[in-house]
Amino acid sequence: MNILLIIDNFGAGGAQNQLSLLAVGLKRRGHRVTCFVYHPQNFFEARLLDAGIPIVRAAKRDKLGVNVIVSLARLMRRETFDIALSYLDTPNFYAAAACRLVRRAPALLVSHRFTTELQSLSRLQSGIRRWSNQQAHTLVCNSNHERRLWQSVMPQARCVTIYNGIPDAPTAQSEDRLASIRSKVPDWPLDRPVVLAVGTVTPRKQAALILKAMEILKNSEQLRFTLVWLGKEKVTMHTDVHYARQLRESIEQKQLQQHWVWAGEQADTHEFYRSAQALVHASTREGLPNVVCEAQMAGLPVIVSDVLDHPDMIENGINGFLFTPDNAQILAEKLKAFFDLSAQQQHDMRERSRQRALELYSLERCVDEYETLFQSVCPATAAQP
């Protein structure tokens, strides 16, 4: 099949990571794959270029992105694509608009990767999402809660869930790996356990909630770990920059500088997963958090909010812990509960976390499900030798 994958960029985001992995997986199955982007960020582009996957770029020139739609339509006219799959809301709109401009357009599938909060959207924003969905053959969600949302507001739409796909990787730690980490993060602690948090420093990642939980533990003399944050601290939105500055000030005010390390953006997060004791993820506004899937695949217990699809991923006290959203006291209790476990109990939790990940997030399973979906959309093409 000839497949077109559409996204805003290949920067260091969960959706970008997933689409690049899918592109390589489909290419290895013998399909022709082309990617289309309109922003310059290129964190994952090397993965695509190494696999021989072409990337078509159309730099966005204005707020609406008319030239992006036109460029995408021209690409569709030049190539005989069987399938066009877009990730994220704006690329979904551009893909739907471009298909309307092409006589023999590919079958369009749009994917929702975050939690859509319809009540917080303007009428225009909500209308654009609904219109894009109406143009698509299938809505692909990476979480069941997002699929159920769109099924409830657009019952006529065909909706499916395909969980993220995560490459398998060895889980064993080694002195060489720790030495490599120390070369990238000189402040990586060697004298106490590490809890990881991963993501760009923005309000929706709820770093302030994690900090509050750590303050509670410190005041009760139960703070037994250092939090290492992997991710960009400086972003373009002024409010987020201000948020990051406030966090630094709060860390100093609470005298937690020795328990909080900013590690910045890292190309290989897997070696960090394998050298930490747990992951904490406090965000409540995502689809299926890629970092949670990756951490579980690396055999890392996860402490995550009790919302979205998280209860399907984490069994409380078995392969991680669930905490009440926005409740720092409960989060502190769950962090304490994890470090109250014996070394053998923590080891068993790591094994169960990895086993659950192998069941849910196998990359081969993910590519299989997309390939099956594509074949159901274009059965005649899929049957060709």
C-alpha cells in the first residue's frame, strides 16, 4: 500500500515519536511510506531518514496555513496514495481540507492523541474538530476514553482504539550505563534512589503537584529519593516560561534543591528508565502517555493519576500505584508506599510492570492493528501482490 503520514513536525513529542515508529514499522512490512510536516523541529527525523522514508516539508507561512493545505493537496495529486493518516488536531484539519481539493483523494484516517475537553473549546474549535472527523473514514484514538468521547458526540463515526507501540529493549542496569548517564547529567544522584518525571515543563504536566508531595514527605522525614526531570524547560509560551521560573523559585524556597535535578531534553530516555526506581506522572490531560508506556516496557513501576486509561494500565500496588488527581497528599502516600516495599517486592513490581507493557504496547501489535485497519479501508489494494 502507498501510505501518507501527516503531522506538524517530528520534534520530541509523544505523537511524533509514535508516528515515526509506525512509519518505520510499515516500511519494514513492505509498504511505501511518505511523511508530510509543516514545522521544522526534527528530533525524530533521523529515524525516518535511516529507514529510507521521504519527508515532504511545507513551511507554514501564516496562521491559517493555507499554503500547507495547498502543498498537501498537490502531493496527493502527484502520488497515488491509498491511505492518508494524520496525527493531532491541526494536521487532521489540514489533511481533511486537502482531501476535499483532490478528485481521487486517499482514504483519510484522523487520529486523536490527547484528551479532548469539548467544554473548554470555542464553538469554532469544536466545529473544526467535528468537521475533520466527518471527512474521515475512521477516527483512530490511542486511548479508550478518547474513543468513547467521540462515539458519544458523533455516534455515526467509525472509531477505533489502537494503543501506542513501544520498541522492546533490555532492562538490565550496568556500570557503563550509569557512567554514560553521569556524562549527560553530572548531577545524577548516586547516593539515593531516583524517581523520574518526563515531559516538557508546562502547567499540564503538574510538576508543582509533585513538588508539593515531595515537600510533604520532607516535612515528615520520609523523602528518600531524588526526582530527575527529563524534558525541555524553556518553551515558547510566555506563561509556561513563567511557570518554569516559579518552579525553580519554589524548589529553593522549600529547600529541595538536593532532591530535584533538571536533566533537560535527552535523546535516549530508555537508559534513564533503566537506571531509576520509578516514574511519576501527574498529568491528567493526555491520551495514552508515551512516557508511561516506555517506562513500563523498561520494567519501571509507574505512579500515575487514577484517570483516563490509567486504571487499565496500572493495577494499584501490583505494577505501580494510582493516586487521586490533584491530591498532593495522596501522591505523597503512594510515593512513600513504593519506597516502603522491600527490595524483592520492588523487583517483583518491576517484572509485573514490564509484563503488562509487553501485553499492551508491543510495537509489532501496534503495526499489526494499523495494517489490519488499512486493509479493511482499502481491501482491494491490500490484496494485490
